Amino acid sequence: MKSQGNLNRVNFSSDGKYLTITSDKNTASIWDTSGREIAKLPNNAQIESISFSPNGQLLVTK
């Protein structure tokens, strides 16, 4: 897995199949546990935290 910048947070989905990574480069990424990047979520400001909703269908960033 490659991430841009230093990692700030890593969180797993409740089913353990996906994880999110936030970096100091104002991005959040979604990965599967095999190491494949699913999506990159750029932002205009630093993302302090990211969490999956309980059902795993939504993401919340701060």
C-alpha cells in the first residue's frame, strides 16, 4: 500500500474487509485488505479523522 504523505489515521470497516487511511496531504483513501486502493478522496483541508457508519455504507470525515 502506498499513501501520499504521513499517515494520520487508519480505521477498519466493521466487517474487516476495508480500511481507510488519512494522510497529512489532505487525502483519505479506501483500501481493501488485499492492498488494492478502492478510492481516493481529496479534500481542501486536512482530514483529521474518518469513520465508517455502523452498516459500512457511508463514511464520515472531520
